[in-house]
Amino acid sequence: MNFGLLYDAGKGVLYDSYSSSTGPSAATYNLLYGGPRIADYMAIGSGTVPGALWWSVHRTPPPRTGQRQVPQGTTTSYRDPQNGQSYSVFEGHYSYAGVEFVPTFGGSMFEALAPNLVFPEQILGPESLGLNNRNTVLAQIDWARSALGYPVWGLAPGTTPADPTGYAQFGAAGLATKQKDIPGTAVTPYASFLALDVLPEAAYKNIAKLMSLYPSIYSSFGFLDSVDPTAHVIAQRYMVVSQAVILMGIDNALDQGKLQTYLAGSRYGSTIAPYLSSERFSITAAGTGS
């Protein structure tokens, strides 16, 4: 696929959509740490978009941009693995409860961890995306416990428990760049399966606790989509995307990351891997997740 159609060469980022009748949208994907980074992987890996894309997306929003925290960090220079040119990147991060992390837009675990299902970020980016995945889960756990008082964790988009026909972008507001309200009233089981590759023991304990505290959340058809931990209300709906994430997380856990090897072992993967391995986020490892 020619991803050049979706590349804004002026800004060095991808458009968020393209219409056959009107062309690219005015909106672009400007943050590295989010679900759309899988598109960055594919675009750079295809060879139809330059590596400048990797260095152009922000780790934290730039100054004078509305966001929840004033990011800390330093500017670092990197040499592009393909063209050898030098790029300066502000390696910014947020922090919560002593945990440093590069934030997502909406503070959800899906934004943070979905790309790791198909690309081994923990292995290829031990000081960048892999480290950030781990710190993000730790911050999510602390936010659910300390800020929300929940006995379980896992904030990600899902069905609204009180209205099984509804859907909300659940997330941890304190971990997001987005300034508008972010609902945090439901925990999604699939978020724990996203975390299996990142903090396996903590994720397994959380899955077991979900099933123990809310027994009807799991049935012969799998996990229902979400639960309100305060009201003990379980959404009476199964979502295909949630079930797919759960199955993918289980497959990687039981088959030594098999799903991740398909992209990692391709020419796309070999092209993008040096970007993850060469970068150093401005964060340090924190906690154990116990």
C-alpha cells in the first residue's frame, strides 16, 4: 500500500482520514503514543513514507497547546536509521504518583497498548515504547485505586454499564493530554488482557479479581464488556472488538508472542525496529504493579 497518500509532508505526520472526493482531512495524528502509531509502523515500514514521520509526531503536545500537564523532559538529537539525517525530538513526559510516562490523548489503555498486540514493543523498545507501556499500566493501576477508589483497574473505551446500547471513551483523566471531561466510571475486562504482555502477574490478578468480585461478568460467551465498580452494574453486551483483543492477548501470552512475530519478522518490522530501539524516552522505570 502507498501510504504517501495519507502523509502530510509539510507537517511530517499522517492525516487521520482521506476522502476520494475531497482529499485528505484537515486533522492529523500528532501524538506518537496512541493507537494510530500502528499506522506509523506500516507507513514507514512500507517505504512509501519517510522516517521523518517518526520524529515529527509529538511525545507530548508542544508548548502553547492545551494539555493537562506541563511536560518535563529534554530535547534529544537522533540520526534516522534510513536516511542518516539528524532530527531533534523533545522527549517529554507527564507524571502521576511518582510514575513518569508519555501520555495518550484520552488516557485509555487501548490507545496505549493495542499496537503492542501485533508488534513486540516490550522487546524492541526497552527504553522507549516498551518502558512506557509498563509505566502506563502502573500509572493506570494507581489511578484506579487512588483517584477512583476502585478494587479493579482497566480504563478503556467500552459499553456504558447502565445503558448497554451506549458506548463511551473511558480513560484515566489524569493520564491524558485531553483537557475535556473523560469518563472513568467503567472498567473493561479486555484492558487487563492488553496488559498481559506488559505486567503479566498484575494483569492475571486483576482478571481473577474481576471474576471474583463480579461473577456474572464472565459466561460461556466470554467476558461482558464492562462493569461499574462502584454500582456493581455490569454491561449486558459483548463487543466483537473487545473479544478480539482478549483472544489476541491470550494467544500472545500462551504462544510466546506469536502474533507479534508476523509483523516483526516482515520487511515492515525490520525497517521500523531500529526506530524503537534507538530512542530513549525521558522516563525511568517505576514500581512492580503488585
